[in-house]
Amino acid sequence: MSWDFIFHLGIISTALLIAALIRARVKFLQRFLIPVSIIAGIFLLIFYNFFAPLLHLRNDFLGVIVYHLLNISFIAMLLRVTPKEHKEVKGRRTLAANVTAVLGQYGLQCFFGLLTTAAIIATFRKDLFPAFGFTLPLGFELGPGQAYSIGIGWEPMGFIGGSSVGLTMAAIGFLIGSFGGVVLINQGLKRGWIGDEHAKRINNKSVRTGFFSRFEHERPVGSYLSTDGESLDSLSYHVALIMATYLVSWGFLTGLSALLGLIGPLGVELADSLWGINFVFSAFSAIGVKSFMRLVKVETTIDNATCNRLSGLSVDLTVASSLGAISLVAIQGYWLPILILTIVGMFITLIILPWYCSRLYDDHQFFRMLIIYGSATGTLPTGLALLRVVDQEFETPVATDYLYSVGIVFALAIPIILSVNLPAFSVTKNNPMLFWLAVAISGVYLLAAFVSYLIITKKRAFAKPKSFFYTEN
């Protein structure tokens, strides 16, 4: 009988418990609102890299749990029933703004990541692999899974240690996302970028310590029952609904992969990439299942609060496991290019992203910026974890609006996903123009996002240009 699954879950759970107790006692962690999942993730990162090998343990399982829980968190969020009168005109504008903000990050990170690589090659590292610049968006935007899988595919093409560099950039992205996000939240509190109501709630003792009162009558209600426990427990019903939806997603993606395989090698390559972003298909499946339930008039059996609890569980486990899944492998010879690329990535995400997001949105500006920042440096769970600090119950439409935009972003990002191997092919096919073709494709995305930004923001596009975060007041 194998205990691996339970054993690793036990380790993750222990890290979360220890982190929660430390957060409840240490004023420094309370002051800077560092989420428990991030604290636990740092413990797991240290444990799995330095102590687990001594016990003959590997962190492979963490990568698996991250992959599946990311998809499950999408499903739990999108199964929530929202009112039908969802501000159609305003909703379309928000959707367009989300797509613009995310594609803008893709364009910025790919374009300047590649240009930085070209500059490094031209100056002091002529042997640097041209695809090095793509490790910035792979590590920051897509996370450790894609950074590793694509990086390891570059190794036979000549990128020695490509998978290690990809994982390292992902680790740096998580750290920038986690601690940079905490800095942004504290600046938001200090400078009034967060609404008074949410700021007041953040300053509650329970938010700082992480625990509510010991008296039951002072604790808020976390969820409601939608089924009679004599027949089926309400939590069992919602877990079953989420897992059945996940099975629908798997079936759809399996069928699509089979069809793409008929095209040839290009189709197979695209199908492999689709499995890496399964969360997009999970989101589509959740929307489809919820629409079907509305059609047969059983959507009232869904309790939004229970979905929040299950999404919260997925996010906590995913963030902690994501940090623990990163292997701190030797990257001798790459430290200076990685440092330069990191500085470029920090400028794009910590400076440029808040600047344009604050002018792009006309409601919940800081919250919308925060989830995009977290997703542009780590993965979606990082964005959700940061958002949950200021919007604990996802009461605002920010998380749902962002998840609805993911499908459109994916469809529009297919060309840039397919171009990720062009710099590598410029070496294997001895054709430097393929590298510059990748730069041109990234430039097109950057230009399109900029034009869309101008159309959406109008007069606000360059309002108060010296102001880091734009507000009407």
C-alpha cells in the first residue's frame, strides 16, 4: 500500500499549520500581511531542497498537485452563480480591459526579454542561448510547470541547463509576486488606494493574526447548506460537482488533442501545450456546466460560499506547493544574465503594470491590478492569494471577471505560444531571422495592447504621468 499521496499532503498541511501559528504570533508578518500559504511555501521550499533528499523524498508530487489544484480553483470560482443582470456594457469594458492588461504583460515580457538577451549576446555572452529571454514570460507568466517542460525541450537544442534556468526564473517570479504584492498592499493601505471599507476590515485583529474570535457567536458564517445531510452532505455535493466538471474538462481536452494529432507534428506540439494550460478548459467546462444547470433550473443547489471555501482550499495548497515544487538546482554561469533579466522583469511588473492598470480600470482599480500583478509574476493562485488579503470573500467581481477573460486571452495568445521555439530554431536551423521573427511577433502584441489601452482609457491614458498609481482624487 502506497502512502506517498497522504505523506506529502501531511507535510504540506504541517507547513500550513506551523505557518498559521507563526503568523498569529509574529507582529512583523501581521504588519506586512504576508499570507500563511506563502510562509508555508517558503518552509516547503527549504525542506524539499535541503532536508527531503536526506530522507529520500522528492518534490515531484508537489508539481502534480499544483497542476490539478490550479484547475480545480478555476472551476470552484466559475461555478458560483452570479446575478444575471451583470452590467452588460460595463462588463464588456472590464473584459476588454482585462484582456488588454494581460496581453500587455505578455507583449512586454516577451519583447523586452528577447531584446535583453540580444543585448547580452552582443556584449559579453556571445554563447548565450537565444531562447534565454523567453524564460522571463515562461517563469513569470506561466509558472514552473511550463518553464520546466519547455526549458527541458531546449536542452537537446543546445541550451545547457535550460530546465534549471526556467525553474529559477519561476522561483524568482514567485518571490517577486509574493513579497512585491505584499509591498503593494501595504502601499495601498498607506496611500488610500484601497477603499475605506476594505481597509478597515484589513486592520481588524482577525485579518492580522489570521484567526477569528474564540467565541463562536462572534465568528462569521462561512457557508450555507444546500442539501439535506440525511441524503447527501452539502460539502460532498459541491466536491462531487467540481470533480465531475473537471472530468468534463479532461474529456474535452483529450478529444481535442486526438483531433490535433491528425494534423501532424505541429498539431501534437500544440496539443501538448494545451495540457499545460488546462485551467483554460476547466474554466470553459465550469461555465458550460453552470449554464446547463441554469437551463434545467437546478443552479440554486450551488452555494457560492461553499465554492469560496473550496476555492480557498485549492489556492492555499497550490501557493504553498508551488513554492515547494521549485528545485534550487545549480545554475553556474547564468547568474549575471538571470540577474539582468530579473531586473527587467521587476521593472515591467512592479512599475509599469500598476501604472497602466490604475488608468485602465474605472472601478476596483487596486484589486484588479493586484490579481493581474500576482498572475504576471507567479501563477493565478498567487494573484488570488494576494486578492484574498484585500477581498477575503471575493465579494467584488474582480476574481470572476478575471477568470472570464482567461479564455479570450488564451485564444489571442496562441500565436505567441507557438512562437516560443523560434529563438531555439534560429540555432538549430542556423537562421538568425527566426529569432527576430519572435521579437516581431512579441512587438505586434505589445503594439496591439497599447492601441487597445489608448481606446479604453481615452483621456486617462497619460493622466498624471508622474503618479505611480492613478486615482481620480
